[in-house]
Amino acid sequence: MNFASMPSVDVASVPADGLVLDVREADEWAAGHVEGALHVPMSDFVARFGEVTEAVADGRRAHVMCRVGGRSAQVTQYLVQQGIDAVNIEGGMLAWDGAGRPMVAEGDAPAFVL
């Protein structure tokens, strides 16, 4: 599968109750993320793959997110190869923030994209 044929969606197409799978690292997540997202850093992805399969066990689509879309594209490709309904979120958290979609941060600080 090449990137051109990878299933992807823009941030506006992600449903408010959709499953967002954030594959960024812990410091990026802490700065700002989609509320209710599943955080499985790409560096831990294979070890924590069971968490992902559990989250999509009911047939839910995984909307995969990183900062700009590169890491999430790799993870989306892997998930699709495993037979999971996954799409890459084009533009990642930068596009999400730019579209004014809601974000939360760890603690009381305002959310931002690191």
C-alpha cells in the first residue's frame, strides 16, 4: 500500500464521538490532545497493540492522529494490514487545532500542539 491509496479523512470528517488514536509521544500528548482519545505512542505501539484491538473490537473505525500526519500514516498502514478499519487524520493535531476542534491538556494549562 502506498500513501496515495491510504484511507484518510480531514479533521472536519472525524465524528465528535469517533475513536481517535493518538500515536504521539507523552510530552506531545500532555501539551494538548483530543478529549477521550486513546493514547498509544508509536514507540510503544507493537507492545500495546492489544489496547488498540480492544478499542476497535466492536467494529469502530480508528481515526489515527499525530502532529502533522506522518507517524499516523505509518500506523494507519499497519492497522489496515491487520484488517482494522483505520483512517489517517490529514494534517494531524496542527490541522485539528487550526480547525478549532476542541482539545484538552494535562493539568490546568491551556491546550496547545507541541
